[in-house]
Amino acid sequence: MADFGFRRAFLNTSRFFLSGSLRGFTPLVFGLFLLIPMELTSLESHANSQGAAPSSHLSIQWLGGGASQVLRDWSFPELFRLKRAASSERDPETGKLVRYEGVLLSQVVEKALEGVTPDQRAQVDLLVLTDRLGHRALIPRSLVTKYPVLVARNGERLLGVMPWTSRPQILKEEVPVGAYFVSELTALELTSYREKYSPWFLKKRSDPGAVRGEKIFVQNCMSCHSVGNGPGPEQVVSKSSPGFQHPAIVAKTGLGTLGERERRALASYFDARQLEIQSRAVSAVPSAEVQTNEKTN
């Protein structure tokens, strides 16, 4: 329509100049009317390039043993050939009830894992959902298997949607469910907690309470504290006292205050990890002294 309007204006103006005494200026006018729509088109293209174009595919990779393997690079039509599902959930930002339609994340995971060995498939207990800006949601695979988590479509964007309204029992899982919502999903990584957070696993595993605390910390705390929300994991461990209490953040994440059992387990884990760190530091001192003596001699 805009192009048609410019052409009509050009024809009318050309007739005016051709019929008058300014015929010598006609080439200049002709050039101006050609340049104007070209400039507008250029500006429009520039504006589109400056805006973040939504991704039209979902990239899925497996990560294990320090190696990665691209499993799928699904276009939207390919992705939504899977069995469809729908649910109505409260938006974590606006609080409004929204109807979402898409496919189950568990189905996406199972389909993608067809490209790896049974051993590699069994190792996957962590799903990392990444949005267009690089923000990540770290979701236990067990949660996705137990509840109908959706990969929904909103125009040309993919969303990661948690069923915290339709399946309110998910809030009893003591994980930050609201933090698992992803607004512009572009990539999915299938990996394991041990692969991702190996330094945070205890070497000595004889204390059941400490091992349980380790699981709570790695699966729950890391979901927020390893992706830039609040203090980092090292600060959490070093500054936490036996009587600490995590503030309730139910509104956006669904995570309430910790129960007494969870706090005791985390305290046991923090103590055990600090002891291991101190033990490594002490054992490193003699070797450092030996190296110093060797250089002196």
C-alpha cells in the first residue's frame, strides 16, 4: 500500500512538472521519489534487525563425560507433530490465569534421547532450559516425568510452562517451580547434576543426612543461586549457620520456608563440605613445603 501511494504521488507530481515550465527539474523529482521508498525500506529492515527476532527452532543437546552431542534441531512444525497437550496456569509475572497449548516436555526429552545409548540415557537427571538471552532454568528430570510440564507456543516463541495451578501438588516438591518458567525457550540441554556440579558432591558419603542435604542443595538451591539470583553458592555455604532460614519466596517461585528436617540436612551437608575443603587444604600444605624445599636444595 505504501509503495502504491508513492507511485501515485510520483505520477501526479510528474504531470505537474511536465505540464509547467520546470521540466528541467523532472529528473531530480523522479530521483527523489525513487529514493524515499528505498530509504524507508532500509530503515524498516534496520529496525527489524535491531529487534530480537524470535527463534523458530529448538536445539537439543546431550552433555556427559565432558563431551556434548547435538541430538535434535527441531523446527516448530516438526516439534508440534508430537502429541498435543494444554493447561491453564497462573503467569508468574502477572498473576493472571493463561491458557497454554503445546507438547509435553517429557515427550520431547524421550524423543530426543532416542539418539543416545541406554547408559547415556540413564545418566540424564537434569534438564537445562535456556532462553534467547541466555537465562537458564535447571529442572530435575524426575519433576518433568512426574508432572505435565509443557513446551508451549506463543506466536513464534516457545515457552516452558510449569503446571503449578492445574497440579498444585507440585508446590509440595520443595523446588522453586516458578523459576522454571521460560519465556523464550531456544535450547534444551540434557545432562546430569554430577556433570554440572561435580565439585559440590561430597567425597565421603557415609552420613545420610549430609547426602540428603547435598541433594536439596544441588537440586533446589543451585536452581537459583548458580544462575545469578541472590548470593552465589559459595556464599550460601560459607555464610549459613545451623539455625539459618531461607526467606519464603512463594509468589514467584513457589518455594516456601524450609522445614526443620530440610534445615538439619542442609546444615549437615554444609558442615561435611567445609570439613572436606579444610582437609584438602591441609593435605596440600606438605606438598607445597616439599616443593619449596626442593627448590631451596
